[in-house]
Amino acid sequence: MAGAARRRDGNVTQERMLEEAMTAIAEDGLATLTMSALAERLGTSGGHILYYFGSKDLLLLAALRWSEAALAEERRALLARRLTAERKLDLFLRLYLPRGPRDPRWTLWIELWARTPGNGALREAQVELDRGWQEDLEALLAAGVARRRFAPLDAPARASELLALLDGLSTRVVLGQESRSDPRPALETARSAARLLIAPYGSGDAGSRTAEV
């Protein structure tokens, strides 16, 4: 593993740095991740990491982009599978939610949200990454309507509403306000929200059902 992580000149690859940064966040949290601590884990120098990323903030943003890129591939594969729209939506929820309070991707997201008001580059990155989830969920919902699995709906608006609910739920999980070890309660909550917002075909508009709750 160590040999595969290094180039022929003995320097640790950028991807290995990002992978190890995510592992460190999952194990010890974001506060303890420093450039020197990461360098020690990798057996390299802090200067080598700074050469590629310039600062801790840029390293964290790169790690988040790297993680989201992998999830984007999973989303594309999910949308292409021969499954019912209901099953695809359920798998989408699982993919979006954190795996638990130590989920490194969601830890980075919360850190990013806290810093975006005063950082244009971070704000642009947030918009870009959010757009991928939004567009893929819109496509999933629109396909479900076209195949008469979901009742007619405004796919962009409904996708935005569901993602906002998932963001709030995910934040509670990462902050330890939901179950600390069992991800199932959060998933069940997400499923309940999806049922309120996205009605099955033939049951009427989900928006009117939500208003009655």
C-alpha cells in the first residue's frame, strides 16, 4: 500500500493525500487535522503537501471535491440502473445521508458552510457541488413521473425541498443530535419526508398532502 501511494520520486501522490485527510477526519475529527499531522501520517513533509494545496483550507476543499466526485459517479450509475423510481429514490437518500457522526464528507460540508459567507471561492464550490445533487434528483423525479411511478410534480422545486430537509437531517446526525451509532433512524426520517413530498402515481399531488400535515 505504501509503495503504491508514492510516485517514483518518493513523493506522496495528491490522491493519497486527500484519501488520508478524509481518513484522519473520520478518525480524529477536523480540529486535529493539521498539515504537519497529515504529513506525519503520510511519511512526507508539510512542505510537500503545501506545494500542491497551498493551505489547509484549499486542502479541505480539494478533499471535499474528491469525495463528491466519487459520489457523482455513484449517482450516475444509480440513475442508469434498471430499477423502479421508488427504489432509485431510496438509494439516493442512502447515498446523500452521512454514515454516522464521524462521516468526513459531512464534517467538511459543515465546515464549508460556516466559511462561505466571507469566501467567494468556497461559495462557488458549494453552489457547484450542490448543483450536481439537485440536477440528478430532478432527473430521477422527472423520470419517475414520466414512467407513472410518481404523481405529477414540479421536479426542480420538489428536489430543492427534499435536499433542504436532507441537509438539516444530515447536520443533526453529524452533530450527534440523532442516533450516534445507528444510521437507520435518520434514513427512516428521510423516507418519511420523501413520502410527504413525492406522492405515488394516482394518489394526487404531494404538495396538497404536505399542506394537510
